[in-house]
Amino acid sequence: MIGVKNVWYIQISKWSLLRRNSFESKCNTESSCQPDSVSAWISTTTTAALFQFLPEKGQPMPQTLSSSSSHPLLSSTPSSMEFQEDPPTKSYWRWRKQHFFPEPTFINLSTYLSALSQTFPRLKDRIFSRSTDTNELITLQKESENPMRKCLTWWDLMWLSFGSVVGSGIFVITGQEANRGAGPAIVLSYAISGLSALLSVFCYTEFAVEIPVAGGSFSFLRIELGDFIAFLAAGNILLEGVVGAAGLGRSWSSYFASMINAKDSDFLRIRVDSFPHGFNLLDPIAVAVLLAANTIAMTGTKRTSILNWLSSIVTAFIIVFVIVVGFVHGKASNLAPFFPYGSKGVFEAAAVVYWSYTGFDMVATMAEETEKPSRDIPIGLVGSMSVITVVYCLMALALTMMVKYSEINPDAAYSVAFAQIGMNWAKYLVSICALKGMTTSLLVGSLGQGRYTTQIARSHMIPPWFALVHPKTGTPINATLLVTILSAIVAFFTSLEVLSSVFSLSTLLIFMLMAVALLVRRYYVRDVTGKNELVKFLICLSVIIGSSIGITAIWSANQSGWTGYVVTSVLWFVGTLGMALLPKQHSPKVWGVPLVPWLPSFSIAMNLFLIGSLGLIAFWRFIICSAVMIMYYLLVGVHATYDVAHCKQEETKSEDGAGI
């Protein structure tokens, strides 16, 4: 009879020997690989592996095994490790260093400094490295240990999209832009932004159907454009998610306070005069709302979805009421002049109201939990965004028909409009709609951001501890807690004025990159596409992007005349036509974007055009935040992902050698 600990240690020692041999072979070709670091890594991973199979504290240790010679643990390869009894379940909550930084780079200071000396070769490796569908769908999901539950249908996705997108923005932004930016033509602004958003939805849908994982745009960009671009995109999405959630929490607090005391929306906040301006109004209500919404999201995806669609259906009836009353009491004469600020006002307003459409990308991260992705995702995403675009246009038209654009109250457009037609009580419906919109946006946002964070952690760009899925709830509690804590801290201290200045062009840029990624997916397949075809594709893509930037630059420079627009538009058309004549290397198996490359090319142009309509502060914010993210990537992310990728290659070689 042989002790369990001894059996485990014998097997783990064999596994460690295989790992040592593979790493020593690697050391022969890499000068940066030191024997001491290899030995340290083998020792650490041996200990970590032993601890992995030991029972948790308080659980009994089996005393003996039967015949040692016949026991599977004593076989020659780790893949044959089987137990006569089920191994004890590991606790979800674990706090050892190897759970956060299990990669060889972070064993000790010596191994880390050695890795830093190889930063640029490793960076080159990761920039030109692309993930695969199989890696994102199967391999990375193992990092979570427990699967997310497939519990969502097209009905859930449709209302999750509605709950995420239709927030308080439609009630605030519409009045502001109709009064100051576009006039009655605000309807066209919503139509233009809605079309751009719908084109992006098409791209997201094709990817989500073929690669139904939790990472959304992060996974899609990682497969087609590589680790580095995917990391920058994901970093900006997470940053905006934290800031956006904090802003929603503060807005919820302000709106709730104004319903109680219309003269002071800050009376529920705690003033600390010793703190700098913009950070001196502490907001415990915002923190409480964020904690409540994220706690609901952590308890279960299906439960959160049911709560969302029940409240969203009520909101839908209120919106229908607003539209009907607006048309009944509206006057066609209020629509004249239709373009008081010209076409420039329409497009500038379109860039602003575009934020009313954001949020659908959070729903795309729910693909991993969808029962039938090929059916449910197209109906849920494309269907809901089409309806939302029509609803937004009708609400904008109803407002501008009820009240002359010059008389619209920019701060409370719909409430004042109802008061002017003698329906004071209707303002409470608007308040309920706004509060509900902010609440469901927080709910869906916490779901989406948690899943973004999970997939990023699965790739080891951030500690894999955040990738763990709880076995009982089927939700990524660690990842959701990270986003919750960060957004709660920001919301507690930071005013709405400071948060609003942080909005950036990240979302539009990522939507543009998604369109580029779709074109890459259709026209380039690794090891299949010939060099000549690749060069032609890159030339056409460069012409499309360059001409789109040219159109935006001409518009932003306020140049008169049509010569520049004609030249750049013709170049865009030629570039898209040239790409259309190239042979496609990949065809979607289930659902695909129609009219490729025309629709993705148009999406690139529209998103770049809207980016050009943003203010200078958005560009500075993007540059500063991206610089911070690049520093983190160079110090941590590139080394963790490099270790994971190359350790997997070494494991494959070792297993092949052992099999021989």
C-alpha cells in the first residue's frame, strides 16, 4: 500500500522532469533563459501542482491507494492521471501567488528581470501572433474551470439590448441637440447614427455567431488583428465601462435626489471641503446602486435577464405613450425650418447622439451563454437595434412637433414639453423611464463588463484569477467584483462634470476596427491566402481607410467646395470595388454580413467620420490612457501571454515525445 501523497509526488516529479527537459532544450536556443530560472520554475510548478491536487483545508485526506503498480498515477504521462475516487473540489476563493501570476516570468525577481531583458523580441512575437477560433472557443474556456450556463434565448438578448441601449440619454441628449445643434433635423441625426450602429451590429453578429465566447470584440480582434490591438481595444472598453458605470451611478443619484428636492440634486451627497473641487461631493447612493446592480448580475445571468425584460417591457409602453401623445398634440409647423443649423449641425449632432446607441456590444459578450447562437444572436441583436433606431427617430420627431426647437428646454425636454400641453403628471412617467433606463443599463453593463474581463483574464493579459466562473451561479464573480469595486470607488469621489470629460473615441474606434477585422476574416486566411492576394487586399484596405480619413479631415477643416469630397469619395469607391473583385478566402457557415465588402467599408467610413466630429479632449484622453495601457502591457501583459503561448507549445512537444 502506498501513501497518496507519495503517489502524487512520484507522478508530479515525472511531469516536472518532462518540463525540465523541454525547457533545457529551449535554453539551448535562448540566451536569456538561465538554468537557475528553469530550476526555480520547475520547483514552483511542482509545488503548485502538488497543492492543486491536495484537499482543501478541513477536508479528509485519503489514507491509502490499492496496488501501486497498477495505479494510473504511476503511468508515464500526466494525461493518464486518474483517481479511483473523485478528487476533492477546489475552493473558488483562493489567494496564493500562483493563482494570480502562475507564469514562469513572475516566479521571482531574477526571472522577471530576465524576461524584461527580452521585452522587444517578445513584443514582436505577440504583435504578429494571432489567436484562433479553437483557442478562444475551447482552450481558453478551460481557464475558468467551470462553464457559464447556456440559458439565454433570442428573447433575452433582444431585451438585454433594449435595456442596455435605451437609457436616460434619449431623454437628455435629444433636447440638447435639437435646441442647440440640429433643430428638427435631429431626426436625421438619429437615423445616421442608427445606421452606423446597425452596420457595427452586423459585424458583431457575424463574429458572435461563429465564435460564441464571452470576450466580444476582444476575442474577435485577437483572432484577426492580433494580441496587441486586441489588448488596446479591451483596455479602452474596460476603462469606459468603469467610467460609464460610475457616471450612471452618479446620474441615478442626481435624478433620484431631484425628484425629492428639485432645487438641489446634491443634497443626498456628503460635502468634504478639504477635498479638491470635482472630488469633494461623496456619493454613497451611487455606490449603493452600483453594488445592488452588480450583486444581482453576480447571482445569475438568467435571473438578471428576467428582471431586465420585465422592467423593459414597462418602459416600452411608456415610450409608446410618449410617441402617441407627441403626434396627437404635435404641429407640423414646428418642424420649419427643418435645417436651422445646416448639414454640419446634423452630422455634429449625430456624433453626440451616437452615445445613445452604445451598449449593444455588451450584449455580444453574452454569446457564450446563448442556447442557440446561430439563431438567437441575429434575431436578438439585429432585430433589437433596428427597432431601437426607429423608436429613437419617432421620439425625436414627437418632441420637435410638440415644441418649437428654439423653445425646447435642453435640461428637461420631455417633462417641460408635457407641461406645456397641460400634462404635468406625465413628467413622472419620464422620470420613471429615465431611472429604469439607468438601472437596466447598469445591470446589462455589469454582465457585459464582467465577461469582457473574464476573457481577458483567460488569455493571461490580466491575472487568470479573474477568469474563474463560480460553480453554483455560473457567473464570473471575481471579474464582476473587479469592475464593481473600481466603478464604485470612482463614483464615490468623482463628480459628473469630471466623468463627462473622460468620454472618448474608443467605442467608435473599436467599431471601426471590428469592420476591418471582418474584412480581414473574409479575405485573408493564414497559410491559405497567397502573397499576391494579401498585398492586393492590404492596398485596397489602405485606400479605404485613407480616403475615409481624408473625407473626415476635409469636413473638420470646414473647407468649402466639393472637389475634395469628390476625390476622396471616388478613392473610397475604387478601394472598395477593388476589394470586391478579390476572391474571398472565408465564407460564414451560418449567418454573415450582406454586401461584403461594401457594408463593412461603409462602416469604416462612417465611424471615422463620427470620430472626426469629436472634440480635441477625446483624442488627448485616448492618447494618455493608451500610453498607460501600453506601459502595463510591456511590463506585464506581453510576458504573461508569451509564457502561456510558448509553454503550450513546449507541452505539445513533450507529449508528442512521450508518446513516441
